[in-house]
Amino acid sequence: MINRQGAHEAFSVIFSPRAITGVFLTQNQSNGSLQLKSLHHKRLSNLELERLTLFNPTTIGSLINQWYTANTQTALLSFALHGPTLEEHMLLLHTAHPTTAQFPISHAPEMHWKHTYLYSFDHRHCFYLCGIPKPLLFQYQLMAITHELPLELLTTERMALAHCYRAMNGTAYRPAQLAHAMQMHGNRIERLFFKEDLSRLLFIPSHITVDDDARLALLTACGLFAMHGVS
């Protein structure tokens, strides 16, 4: 979506086991830079959200709707999940273009799987693979429909961070560079970023206070922005 100032905008919500964070970003079309317009965080202590299961979707949906409508009514909306309910794997395969059936995982019908290519190593290809239980996926979709939230993308935090890393490096991105970084950090995508990387990706106005705990959520939001194809 494009607002009247000609800047693309996106609103992201990052779900962790007992907290949610809302991030509103805009992109200046003249130079492509991203700017943080607002940051919201809510820790949930009354079992509204437990291990990513929505035990009180009414409360959570109303809160997200409040955040969203206070900032925009046209922005792309995306959710990113992080928690133990998900299945996440780093896997090496001999094929560079696998189907989900070619991954050595449980293919139980209640799981929804997605993967993204990361790098090649020793004649094999490394992929990040994530699985979300379909009942959980349906919960979030139903919450969005109930609260009239224009949800366009639902993925995992690590999937968004993988796209954030690519966007951060731009035309200089090389899979070999990612391979080295991943191997140095135990294949943990969230460990690839340094504190100063956030300022390379995102302009943060002085009136918005960003704690260290919010840094990963902001990087995730930048990755979600890139996944929408508007970054």
C-alpha cells in the first residue's frame, strides 16, 4: 500500500510465547530508507497467549486492532511467530530445488511447512524449514478475520530474519557470506546481527525509545517488510 506521502508502509506483529510487539514501518520512495513510525509492546501475564496458542483471541485481536488503526488503515499487515510450538530445522539436501516431500521430517497432515534456501556447502544445500500446526495457523487467521485485520503474511521470526539478512546486504549479498556467518554462529539466524546493523536498516526517530529487548523484533519487522516485496 502507498500512503499520500508516497511512502510504502507495513505494520508487523511479532508473537513470542507470552508477549506481542507491534512495529509500524514506512519506506521513503526517494531513497528506499525505512523509518520506524511507532513501536508497541505488551507482555501477557494472564494466559491470553501461552506457547503461541491464543487462549484469549478477543483480547489479543482487540489490542492489535487498536495498535493498527491508531497508526494506519491501509498498511500491509503481517504476523511473525516465535516459540516452542513451531518446528524449525536447518537441513542439508543434495538437491537445490526440493519439494516439501523431500525433507526428512514428519509429514503429518496437521503441519504446514515452508522452506527457504540459505547456502550451499560441500555439494549440499542448506535450507531453513519451518512447520506451523494447522490448528494454530487457523487460530491466527480466524482472529484476523474476526477483528477485520487485513492479514497478508504469517510466518516465523527466523524466516523473516533470513530475509532481513538478505535485504541488509542488498546487492552485496552472497550465499557464501551467509554460509560463513551461519557456521560461525551455530546456524542460529538470530545471532547473525550486530547491534549497529539495526541503524543500517532503519531510521529510529529520537522520540521513540528502543530497548535492547526490542532490537530483534525490529529486525524481524524489517524482514517482513522485505518479504512483502516492497523493500
